[in-house]
Amino acid sequence: MSDIKCDIFDYKRDSLVAQRELFKDAFPERVGTEAAEESHYLWKFHTFPDSPVSYEYCAYHENKMVGYYAALPYHYIINGKEMICGMVCDVMTHSSMRGKGVFTTIGRYATDDLKNKGLHFTSGYPIRPEVIPGHIKVGWVTTFQMPLYIKVLKVNSILSKWNLSFASSLINPFIKMMSLYKFTCSSRSFKCETYEVNEIDNISGYEDFFVKWSSKQSHYLIKSKSFLKWRLSAPAKEYRIICIRKDDNIIATAIISFSDVKGVPSIGILDLMVLDGQHSAIKYLFKELEGLAEEKKSEAIIGMFCKNWANKYSLIKYGMIKTNIFFTLILKQLDSSIDFMSIKNEKNWNLTWIDSDNL
């Protein structure tokens, strides 16, 4: 449609009420959740530790907001060079305007503007395959899929959906057998520490650990303490940072959140970093996770991982099973000088949910 008009979105000038109503129309499953509130929008797009804090775009048809597109400036090191990635999120088209070119029009307008502003590439992590063709029309490419992995701890909530709660007492004991690895966690040289978000500055040695971890990575998100403080401060969310130490040095870290996933109280692994040669620390991490699950009455542990890293970490040993649910990494090259083939290669990445806006 030629009468679709795109512009930069400014919540102080334009209608934030209209933007929030568009969000509720585009994501009806999130109506009534914190994600639909103004506070969540303001946190996400106006507290990021960078300048500018975000990039926002809107599309109008007959003076009605019918589309929205946004990106956050995530900083990566790619083959030794710092690059800015526009991590695209909250892309939405009003239900009455789908199939009329809004998605394509605003997608082209937004990514052209991001290119003009000097960003190197854009990323996205769609779980709904129906949105991918619209991205491809404006130059995005699909790369690789990242499965959702899950470790079921209890089946109470799952069985209750079919009025079969009585069977949980029979099934749960068998599920516990998937945690026999805990009996091998006897080494006194490993120490597990769990921090809340407001204690990030108290994590001694994190910077040294990140330098050691990143030295073995070719493509990685810069996970500074300032970034983590923002990323883990979403309203109405609860996060923890878990550190495994050996001889007082951090050798592994995980970032987790407590979430309700389709009615199942779960622990989501947002990030997992382990130093080379220290993969045995992962079992201590999972032991800690299961202890937190007991405390929080969580019934599952979930995470999104690149398949090659799930294999390296031997997640199956700790009961993490690959599901048939996949997130797809999509990318668009904005800077012609970058080695885009390198960025498309799964083996160069260690992507987790922290690289997206999920959980």
C-alpha cells in the first residue's frame, strides 16, 4: 500500500498510548502481563546503557499507528573488532493491516535508517516461522536454528491440565533419577555463589573471568556489568547470577530467571559461560539450579542454546533434552565491509537468550 507512512517514533511526541494498544493487538497473549505496561516499555527502550538508548520506528495508515519496529544497540566483538548490532524486537503490525505491506515497508525503512546511522548488522530471534518471509523481503537471511532444551523436574503442573495430578506422585520419583549426577558432586575445590541483581558490583573477579572466557570466543556479546544491570532489571522479573569458583577464581557463570512458561513454573537459563577445560563445573551449576527449583517450586529448567554448545557442555548428562521448538537466528548485513559469512557461521557463536530480549 502506497499510503503507509513511516517515521521515527518518539514516545514524548507521538502517542505512547497508541503504541501500547498496538502491542496488545499484535501480542494478545501478553495482555495483562507486565510486558504490556508502559513501565516495561520505558525500561526496555529508554534505560539501555548506550547513546542512543534505542532505535524506534512507526508506520501510519490514515493517521492510525499500524506498525512499529525497534532495535537495541547490542555491542559485540566480531573477530577482534567491536561492532554494533541492532537487536530487533517488538516488531508488530496491527491485525487489521496484515498482508498489506506494512511489515515490509517499515522493515525496509527501519533497517535503511540503522544502516545510515552506522550500525554494522541486525539480529532477530523469531520463534514464529510466519514472520520470517517478511524479513527476507527486505534483505534479512536465515542462518541456523537454536533449540529449546528442557529438564523436567516435576510433572504436577503439566498433569493438572488434564486433571491427572494424582499421577504425579508416581512419575516424579522416576524423574529424580535424571539427577543422579549430583552424587558425584563431592569435590571441595568448587564453590557455588548466587547473587541477586543488586549485588552485581559485589561479584569479585567477574571482569577477569569474562576476559578469560571471551579470549576463546571469536563472536561474543560484551556482557559488562552495566549491560547486565540493565538486562536484568526488567519490571516484575526475578533474576539470579550464579558463579562457580575454583581456588577462589570464577570458572563458570550462569544467569537465570524465574518464569511461568505456559503454566509451568520454570527456571530459565539466560546465559551460560564456562572456561575451557572447566566443564566439570556445570554439574555443580545444575545442582544449584535444582536446589533453587525446590526453593521456588519450579518444575522445569529451560534454555535456548546453539546445538554445538549444548553438545560441548554435555547438557543431556544433566537431563536437558532437546525439544522440537526452535528459535531461528536471522541477520541483515548493514556494513558491507564486515565478513558476513563469518557472522552466519553457527560454530563462531555461543548464543543464548541474553543475546535476545527473551525472558
